[in-house]
Amino acid sequence: MSNIIHIAKTLTKGNIMEHFRVAAIMNSKRLAIADEHSKVTFGELRHKIDAAHSLFVERGLKSGDRVLVFVPMSIDLYVSVLALFQMGCTAVFIDEWAKLNRLKTSCQIADCKGFIGISLAASLGHLIKEIRKIPIRITTREIKNAKKSLYHDAVAIDASNDTALITFTTGSTGTPKAVIRTHEILHQQFLALQNTLQTRDDTIDMPVLPIVLMINLGLGISSVIVKWSSKKPDNLKAQKIIKTIKKFRVNRIIASPYFIDQLCIKSLSQNISTNLSSVREIFSGGAPVFPSAAKLWLTAFPNSRVEIVYGSTEAEPISSINARTLIQTADSTFEDGLCVGKIESCTVVKILDIHSQQVLETGQIGEIAVAGNHVVKDYFGPQAEQQKADSKICIDDKLFHRTGDSGYIDRHGQLHLLGRCQQIIDWNGVPLYPFILEYQLRHIPGVILGTVLKVNNKLVYFLELNRCKSFKHLAYPKLGCFSPVEEDLRSLGLPDGDIKLLKIPRDPRHFSKIDYQVLQKLQM
């Protein structure tokens, strides 16, 4: 029996720490995490977690306390979070790219008892009143130097009710939404993603998505962290990452589409893609992946299984599709939308009328709503009930999460995506789906990203052009010099509209999706 199967049979109480302890005992000498500065085995990681537990108790943290964790993806992050889980605390996460006002608001909502951060974050925290008010502040330097001074039993967890994580979702307007993940939800997400990923005993993973590394720790497999932040997306050092892949014999990568795009582009252009031959599996999620990107990935990783996972903050995964299948099912017009594959066995999907929320039949377009044991059900804070009412709906006594995405299920049971519901444009009584147009706009020579918005009752095409030499005549021309682009727009049969060339803002989490809210604000 493999270790993974054996561990899976122990998953009874829905506590990630229980999974980790079993994995650490069975794999004590196996590499658990390697980051830019150090590496640690499962046995060593367990001792570090116990030492951090002792430190947290000595500093006054208690079971049930909420603790703001402001630590980048690293060994220190997972030592901190698992020690908090072990003692029954709740780890609170606010995205590193959150603007100051949202950071302050999130701190007020969370009302944390403790703060854990790198030394710089702790120093900056002194300048922010909302962080300064947190009574217990601990640095990662203290955690590194911590020693296990007392024996502390792990706190008994009520998996269904005790909160493991609170994460504040991104967004530029309104009150930040604090998503609650109980230990049971985390456990169910663990099972759901493992069913999708089909992790093997010999997997050596490079996860750029933090939750995946948590799952790896629960399964007893090795994870390699590379330094990259969507806050500075252009800083992706392909040669350094490929060197790391070769050094640790990484055979699986799980990352955002932008990360994989850039890794493929730079490795192919620098003729170093042969060094990626150890990679047998790639999983990507967090943003739509078009057939053109799938072709690029398979060019750089011709012998790899490439899977694209569709999900949302509150529901991951929803469906998945193999890159080769995506390429085969796509057509040139893209009028049927983006196929995001077979719905996962753990997920129930309904399509709702965008206005009435009535359940639609197969083939009809509406809002995608999902249910399942792994789907987040609750939010935290003074507006939690309203946020739940706005995003949840009860169908046949089952609670569904409304994703805000439009799409439909075809007669073969495949899910198709047509973009965000709020981005659909009513144009002369006919729905216009910017998501479909975005795919078509990418086929214009020199265009790397584009979309369309309705601004003051007019259509405006926003295009980001390639600045490479071969497209120099197209790159950000003076006002009125759009003739090459205009001709291509007409050749695609798109409705007439104004054209604006600019650097299109992306979402701060994965740097892979268009940030429509920011783009709309730029027009005001």
C-alpha cells in the first residue's frame, strides 16, 4: 500500500494537523519544504512546529484567538500556520497587495489577538494604528530561534465549527469579504483537490499556490518554493526557476496561468526548455486558459500531462480539462465560449437565470452556481450575513454558491465559461459577451490582451500591444493612428467602437485576469 493511500485512510476528523502528524511519522526523513534560503524534512518541520507552539503559548496566545499572519510563502509561513492550528487558533490572511485602506478595514473586521510577520512587516506595523493595536506581535526571527520548552498537547478540534482560516478576498470597492474555512471545509478541500491532482508517492511539487502546499504536507510529499510574487510579475526569473527544477528534480508544477506562460515563453526563447524534462504534470488555475496558451504550454512541456482547473475563492475545484482536449474542442470563432471541462465528482453545478435565479435547462446560459462539501458556506464580520445572502442560494434544500460567472452545461455534461455576469453588455437588445471578444482580440497581430466595455453608451475596445520590434509600428501610436488595428477589428466582424491602447490592469492575486473594476475607474 502506498503512503498516500495509507494516509488517505486516516482522514477521519477533518483536521489538517492530524493528516500532517501521520505524514510526518511515515516520512520523517523526506524533504518537506525547500525555499530560497533553506530546506526542512518532515521530522524537522514537526519539531519546528512544536517549538513555535511553545513560543506562542509563552507569548500569551490561546485556543480560539485570531492571529494575523503576514509572512510570504516560505518554511516560516507553514511553521506558523500549523503551530496555530495545533493550538486551536485561527490564522487570518490579508493579501500582501491589499491597499492601505483595505488593510486597515480588514484588521478592524478581524479584531486579531496576535500578529505574526517578518521583521520588516512588524516594523511597518508600528506605523499602522490597526496593527499597532494588536496586543501580541511575533516575528519570524523569533519563530526561527524558538525552542520547545514545554509539552503541549494539540487542542481537540471541532472540525465542523472551529475556524481554521479567515482569508480576505481581493476587490477594489466595498467592505472586504472575509471567507471562513472551518477545519472541516479545509479537510473537504484537501480531499477534493487530491482527487483532482491524483498525487503520487514520488511527487516532488513546485506549488505557487499556497493552499496546495498545505495539502502536500498532509500527504507527506515534497514541495519546492520559488521566489515570485504577482505584485512584481515581471520579476519572474525563468533561468533561476528552471535551475531549481533541475536541482530538486521537480516533476509537478501547480501555478497561475501567468506564471506558466512566462516560464514557457522565457524557456523557449532562451532554448533552455530541455531542462524541464523532469516535469511530468502541470496544473493551472485562478484564471481562464485559452487554447493558444494551452498550445504554448504543450510546446514547452510536450511530454507532460497539463490540466486546467476551474474554480473560485469559495469553491475549488469546480471542473477541469486536459490541455490537449481543450485544443481539440476549441473552434476559431469561440462563439460557444471556453470549455472548462468535466464537472468534478465532489461538485454539483446548477445554471441560474441571471435575473430571476431560476434553474435553467441544459444548454441555456446563466450564472454558474456550485454546491459541495468543499464549498465555503460562511463569512466573517459585521456584514457577513448580507454577504452570505448576496452570494448564496438554497436549491432543493442544498446551499449553492453563486460564482458570478456566466456559462452553461452542454449535452455532454461539459461546463462552458462566458465570463463575468456583470460584464455582459446589452447591445441593441442582444447580449454581448466581452469574454468571447477577448479571445477574438488576441488573434489581432501584436495584441497580447484586449477587452471591451460599454462607456457612456458607447463600445470601447481596450488593447494592450506587444512592444517587440516586429510590432513597433503598432505599439502605442499617437492618437488617430489606429488604422492597422481598426482593419483587423472589422475583419473579425466586431461591432464598431472606439479604440484605446494601454497597459491593461490585471488581478493582483494571479496577474492572469483583467481587473475590470480598475479598468472602468480609469475611464472616469
